[in-house]
Amino acid sequence: MTATDRTAPLLTIGQLARRSGVPVRTIRFWSDSGVLPETDRTASGYRRYDAAAVARLDLVRTLRELGMGLEDVREVLLSRREVGEVAAAHVRAIDDRIRALRVQRAVCTVLARGGHTPRELTLMNDLARLSAEERQRMIAEFVTETFAGTDPEAPGAGIAASMRTMPTELPEDPTTEQVEAWVELAELVGDPAFRARVREMAVGGSALPPSTAAADPAAVAEHAGAALREGIDPASPQAAEVVERIVGPLPVAERAELAATIATFTDRRVERYWTLLGILNGWPPAPRNAAAFEWFAQALTT
């Protein structure tokens, strides 16, 4: 304490409150908590504070306004932790809170549209509470459970790895489309029928015998897709011509094998899963060809 400090009059708690703008009850609480000990007490037990306490109060108030807890403030004041270290931790916490608020804002924007089912409302509420780690865990658990025990070298193994491809975070300002994608994705992975279908694809992929029958996906999308749009019956002679344009004069047995493979790996809800992942990851829109492959598989066997 300097000579000036020693000669300066001590302030009562009321005077300190008026000078600092901090309420008396707050100063008293901080004093009782040990972060702002009084300099002295009068014979009657009234607290008094010197100039150093005034400066300390300004620091405590600043740290508290930054959102630091009293224990963190006490650590700083006792020089057990640097202000920068504590502040950096709070910056990270504030960033996490901002991200959570942005998700909640996007969810509320979706809710404001109205017309949602009780199930969707529950999912949106849950989504707003989930951290990025929890959302990733939700998907990881779905994939792990669905593909448990399948052959990692089988044709369907790549599906498992791809299905885990979640964004680390929602964008800082998620769109309503992305929030809706999360809600729909959560509904999909929680649906036992969807889980069973993906499991069927994984197990079926493991059990498929080696086959030389194959079709160019681009050719299927182009020719079978056009036939579907034109309303061509898969059992018609026109459909047979489309099939030959795609795979040529394929023997009947190989046509059946190819149709079985397509049936194993084609599902519109699974296609929707990839679409939702694309929305969440910001991927360019992928073509939706499941219906064309369904048509082609049917045409192969008729």
C-alpha cells in the first residue's frame, strides 16, 4: 500500500457501492465469499474498504460480467491461474453457447411455421438440446448396431463407413432445411423398420455370391429413368429394349443375379438418408435414382 493509500479515507460498503455502481448486497456477498475481503471493520462491525479494494472490485466485476464463476475469480485473484487462461476457457464456453443458441433459433424458426406432428415436435426439442458430439453418437450407435457382425470385406461394408459421415457441427447459422434434415434423419435412424432394412442390405451384401453381372449406374439412371418418366411398363417389349440398351444381351441367369443385387441395395428411404446427409454436410444435391433402379430390376426379371 502506498503512502497515498494509507492516508486515503476508507470507504463504507455504501460509499463503495455508490462509487462502483455495484449493489451493496452484491459487494457483501463477494466479501463473504472471500473474493473481496474488507480492509477493516469499525468497532461497530461495519465493513470498510481501501483504494486497493476499489481496484479489486473493478476486476471482480469485470470477470463476473465475462461469465466467470466465483471460484474462477478467486483463482485469478490468488494468482493460481492467469486471467488469460480463465478467459480463454470462457471464450470456448461462450462459443459453445452461441452455437447452441443458433441451433435453437433455427429450431424455433421451423416451429413457427406450424403444422408439425407431436413426434416431429419432440424430435425438434431433442435436437435443440443435443451437442454435436451427441448427434454424432446417435448416428454412430445406429450404424454400429445395424452393421454388427457383418463381413467388413463384403460389398455392403462401404455403406457402414459412409453412413457415419456426419458434419462435426451444424453450420454456425443453420438453415431451416438443415434443421428439418436433422429431424427427419433422427426419425429415420430411430425407426425399427428402417434399421431392419439397412441391416438387410448389409447382411444381404455379405451373402451375395460372386457375380459377373453388372450395369453401369449412369446408364441405368439415363435409360431406365427415361422409361420410368415415360410410363413404360417394365413387363412390356419396350422395357426389354431398354434393358438391352443398358446391359446388352445378358443371359437369363445373370439377369436374375443382377436383379437380386439391385433389389438388395436399392431402397428409397436409404436414398433419402444419403440426401439428408448431403443437406447436413453441404454436399451438392445427388441424383435420386432409386425409382429407376427399381424399374430396371423389375424389367430384368419379366
